[in-house]
Amino acid sequence: MVSTNVVTNDGNGNASPENKTPPQQMAPKKPTPPSFALRARNFAAKSLRFGSTVVGIAVAANVASHIYELNQVDTFFSGNNTDSSNDKEGAQTDDKSKGKSKKSVLVLPFSNLKVVERRSGDFDDLKRLGPDRDKQPTIVLEAKELVKIIHTAASDPNITALHADFGEGMRFPCGLGHMEEIRNAIRVFNESHRRHRDPNTQHNPVFAMQRNGDPKQSYAFGHSFQWNEYFLASSFTHVHLQSRGALHLFGVTASNTFLRSALDKYGIKAHVFKHGDYKTAPNMFTEDKYSKPHLEAVKSMTASLNNTMFSCIEKARDLNFDSVMRKSMFDYGSLSAANGADLGLIDAMFPVDPLLSLLHANKEVAAGDKEKVEDGKDLIKAKKAKLEEIFGLNKSFDKFVATEQVSLVKYHEMMKKKAKLEERRKYFTKLAESSTAVSLILSTIGLAPREAKLLPSKVEKVAVVTVDGSIGSSLSYEIIESLRKIRTDDDVKCLVLRVNSPGGSVTSSEAILEELKILEKPIICSMSNYAASGGYYISTSCEKMFANPTTITGSIGVFGIKLDASKWAKDYGIRTDYYPHGSHAASLNPLVPLTPRTKGNITRLIAGHYDYFKNIVANGRSMSVDEVEQVAQGRVWTGEQAKEVGLVDRLGGLDRAVSYAKSTHTKSESVDVEYWPRKKGFWDFISGKESLAGIISEAVALVKNSSDETDSIVHLFNEMSELKFAERPHFMLTMDEKTALDLILGRD
């Protein structure tokens, strides 16, 4: 087909084609893909913007959390510190009363409170998972934490009283050393109208100066009291007993178990090598009853503890019992509530714990009609009438003005939050010192004070290292690791060695002692419930030793044990054959009898350890070796006795030792106190022996061991697996039978 174009004139003399075919349009070019570098830059820019947004959100969330916690703590300690979970009546608060100071009572639930020297971490509550989780919960606190809580409550104007709930008794035993420190803290609370220079010591006017205000009140209620429980309860200003309850005040009791007959029955003999007639820990393997030195030591220790405890009770209760009266009380048996009231041991007896009823009565009086209650006298009359209606008129409640209660757990949590916020405040204050702009920003959002005082560039520290439990390889490793870190910290000016141990292995104790010797920092010792044998051994390098009057210490002596199970093996048809390359190569095998050479070797080693123990005590206490021998020989002393014979310097608890360290070895007013070993964190808990998996494994093992096994071969190999640990030499510095048994069986 031929295409023709007709040319026409457009009127201007220009020709223009008619029916002209439009030219074909070119296809658009495809865009060139961006290079790898360009894509990387774009991705980096987007990631940076996203990261900045995330960081901004995280910072804002942290700031908001900090401000919220700050307001929460301020609100709690400014007056609204009530525990609504335990207050079923009057749960709603009037808006007009918000912000006003409230009168509260702090409740100490000793019936389910477990006081320990040191917690391994903050995840103990996870161990409660199980069938008993709905029962009465257990509260675990370190002794120093409980003391600090009571001291804080003493200075808190919102806490007007303490109330101790002993219930049917303390479910968990509490050491006498811990009890003394708690008693001293309660005394500080009772005398909170005074300012104490040295809070953790026996009352002495030298250590207190008058302040304005009335003394605070403290109350203890129990269904019954054992001797140790009453020792603690007597420190409260008012002691109340359930109407049908009893006081089982039988005094201190010492109990020891002897295994000689059982070992003889199974053909096992324990050869004991010791220095000191009073080193009685191995007597459980060699005796059937108390030996004469053992009985003498037990009588001396229990008499000293009884006298100390009774003197504290008499002072607190304002009693004046002579020796005849004391003996009559111990010999009488259980005292009824009426007997206790007649003797002045308790203040009142009630059918139930009066706390909730008292709080309710005080609330009703406080919220009464103003037209009917016009002045203070009418208010007191109304209150007394209400109390008389419920419990009968009793002077114990004349000064009980609290209308709310605060649980121990909540108060402790708020104290921890307050301490954490204080650490943050120090950090932000230090950050604000870097520049004016940063200071302005932080002060604007309330994270730093507008006129912050300059913090010192370096803060002096006192390190507290706690040796808690039997001294074995695992504990010594943990303590040595802590000491090495402290040694390299120039800010640590003094070390307080807190000892709560009955002793342990010679080797482990020596490892800790040698590490302390090269610390090159002054060391102060604070003895808790126990600091005996190996516990005293590691304390000999300290320049000052503090002990509570009821602390068990001393036991300067060494012993070793060689187990001989050759007869047991023969009875089971077991024969051991061996070829030693030396005279002593097989001497520690429990299936090999004791030879004269082995006996001479162990005797020589024990004598060397004992002589060295006496020498380090003599050097540390500025005594002659002969003087040390008079108080050594494995004899156990109470803290009060130890001070008299020169084994400790002063009586007092941890607070007093730390106070001495601060005043003697630091120069600044603000001194940080660090506690070692560090508590385990979350990941330590997940991965360590304390993990949930570890707990489950232990539970499975417990069930397995408790099952009925009838196979004699299984029994045989179980016993042999225990005895194989006895192939190690056992040279021990301990006063505790359980520690000795654990070391022999390898339970470190």
C-alpha cells in the first residue's frame, strides 16, 4: 500500500502536510540499578535513624521509670507507706489525707523469717516453686539487712511502732550472734528519741545523746516462746502471750551425737590424732558419751551463754532474779501465761494477736465525729473505751497510735529502691559536672539537682568480706577471688573480715590466711554466730577482733582422722591387694589397716599444724606461746569469755566493726561499704548449681535415695562410693561434728 501526503496551504503561504503520520515514540530507558555502595549507604542511614529512634525511646523509658520510682519512693517515705494488702478494712484513702504523714507500724514476721549471714543471690524465691508454694511464704533476709531495716524505721517519722509476730514459734533457727545484733537494733528503735553514736553495742549513756521526741514502742506477740525466742522477744518494750500459751524457758541446751557403737557394729574404726584434750569434734567417732574434758567444756560454754542471755533479759524487762530464782525457773518447767505475767516476763495475755483490732480501733477514733471528739482528752477516752471493749484496759496500748501497718517485705523493697535511686543520683550528679549543657538538661528533667554539690573524684571504701559456712575448697576459692580484687582497688582503705564459720580444712584455712597476709590493707574482724577453729585461724592476721557476747570462738587445735574399714571389707568378702612404691603410698586407703609408720607420720603432721596455729595466735594477739597454750587445747569460748582471756578485743556486732574501720582508717565523711563475695546475678543463677535444673536434679536424687532398695549389691557400692573419699588426708580445724563428717565424706 502506497501512502500519499496531500500538501495544503495554511493561509500564510506555508505548506503543511495533511494526514501526516506521527513519528514513532522511543521506548523509555530502564533505570540503572544503584550501586552496592549506594545501597549500603541508604541501609546505614535507615538503620541509624531506626537506632536513634530506639535509643531515644529507651532513654525516655528509663527516664520515665526513674522519675516514677523516685515519686514512688518519695510518696512512700513521706507518709503514704501503708500495706493495703494486709488491711482489709478502710482500704480507700480520703483524697484530703493524701500527702500527709501517716502513723504506721512495721510488722516483723519472725514466725516465717529466715535470718542468714549471706544469701547467694536475689533469686531464692524461685526455689519456692513446688507443691508448698501456696503455704506460708518464707522470707529470707541477711542479718545485716534486717538490722538496717530496723535502724531505718527508727529514724522514719512515719513508723511509730514495731510489731513482732512469733506465731507458734520461729520455723527457722536463728544464731545467737544474729539475735544479739537484732536485739541491739531493736534497742536503738526503742530509744529512737536518742542519737546513738555507736548503734550496735550494749546500752551505755556514753554512746547516746538526747534528742527531742518520745520513745517509740515495740510489741512482740506469740502463742508460745522457747528460750531463744524469748531472748529475742524480751528486747521489745511489750511482750504479749496467747492466753493459753506457755513459756518454755529451759535454758541453753547442748546436744552431741556419738557414732562409735554404730561404727563398731559395721567393722569401721576411726583413728583420731589430735592436739588438745578439749578438741572434741572427733569424739563423735571415738566415744560413746561425753568424756571428762568434753563435758567440762560444754558446761562452761552453756553456763556462760545462759548467764549472758539471762542478764540481757533482766536488763530489758527490768527484773531482779537471784541465782535461786533463776534455777527455780529453769527447773520448774513450762510456765503458763498467768505465771509469766506474775513473774514480769510478759506484759499481757490475749486470745489472739491484737494488732488488727488495735489498728481498726485507732482508725475509728481518728475518723470519729469532730463534734463528739473535740479535744485530745476525749480522743484518748474514746480510744481507751474501744480497747477496753475488745481486750480489757491495758497500759501496753496507751502509746500505740498507729492506724496502718507496713509489711517487712514492702519496707525492704522500698529501701532497696531508695538505695538504687541514690546510686543513680550520684551517677547523674557526676555526669552533670562534665558540662553546663548536660547539667542544664539533667536538672530540667529532674535527674540532677540544680545546685549539685561536687562529688569527690574518688570515694573511700570499706570492704566487708563474709566467710560463711564450713571452710572448704569451694568457699576458700570464692574468698580468695574476692580478696584479690580488693587488693587491686586503691579506693578500699580497710577490710572487715566477717566470719560465721565453725572451721574446716587446714589447707583451705591456710590458703585464705596467706591471701589475707599479702593484702597490704588494715583488717578488722567481726565474728558472727561462730568464728571457731579454722574460723579463728583466718582471723589471726586482724588488727582488731569484735565478737558478740554469745559468739562461739576459740577452739585452737587440730585433729586428723584415718578411717580403717578393713574389717568391714573382710565381712563383705572384699580383699584389697596393693603394691606401694613407698612406705606410705597406701596408708590413706580406708581398706588398709593403720601401720606404725602411718601413725607416726600423721602424729608428726598434726603436731606441726598445732604448733604453727599457736604461733600465729601468739603473734596476732601479742601473747607468748605458753599463754596461748593455756587458752588453746581445742577449748571453745563464748565471746564474753574470749574477751576475758584475750582472744578478742571488743564486744559488738558488724555495725560496730564497720564503724571502727571508718573512724580509724578513712578520712572522708562519706565512705562506701562494699560487700564481698558479690551476690550471683541472673545468668549465674541460670547456669550454676543453684539453677532450676540443678534444683530439679537434686529433687530427683532425693527421691531416688529415699526409695526402697533391696539389692545388697546396690547398698554395697553406695557405701564404697562414700568411703572412696576417705583416701584423702583429713587434717581439720573445726569444732563442728557435721563439718568434720562432711569433710571426711568429701561434701565440700
